[in-house]
Amino acid sequence: MDVATMVNDLARSLIDRISGAAGTQLVFAPPYETEGRTVIPVAEVRYALGFGGGGGSGAGPNEDTMGSGAGVGGGGGVRARPVGFIQIQGERADFVPILDYTRVIVAALAAVTVLALAFARRSGRRR
């Protein structure tokens, strides 16, 4: 079996496994009723795949031996995080986002750092 076939088979296997786990059940949880309204949790799902190959041929370390080689590898991952929920009450449906405080704090710290550096740089030029 050549390396291209091995990589192709590995890629097909990984995609089949990950897509078998994918679907709306990863993004939308089952709806439930509470206080006269239907709530559907919503998540963001991200996938990542990576594949490698290999090869070889030619002479080995000694002139008397034939060289050879092979290799293949791959991996993947799935990340899911809650982003909000859909709230249905009567004829109205609304998406209610979940605030990610970690992202808000990191963005605020980055903004303060940029402003502080800009202020320090500007103050240094005046002297």
C-alpha cells in the first residue's frame, strides 16, 4: 500500500468518525418546558483535522542495502461551548446569548494595555 492511499484511508476514517459524532444534537440540546415557555440550549461547535504523510526510497546508510520508508499520521478534535438559548413563548421566539465573562475581561485588559502603551509612547515624544 502506498503512502497516498494510507493517508487517504486515514483521512476518510477520521472524517467518518467525527461526522458520526456531529449533528444538530451537538449544537441544539433537546428542548424543555419551563414556566410556560420552551427553551432550546444552543452551542457553538468547531472541528479541526490534521493529516500527515511520508515516503522514502533510495540507498540506506550502507551502499549495500536498499533504503525504504513509510509513514502516515492524523488527528482531529471537536470543541463545543454554550453560546445561548432559544426561548419560545407563544408565537414569539428569541435568541438569548450567554455572556462569556472571560472573553470580556481579556478584551478589556487588551484595550487598557493598548491605551496605556499609546499614552506612554505619546508622553515620551513630548519631552
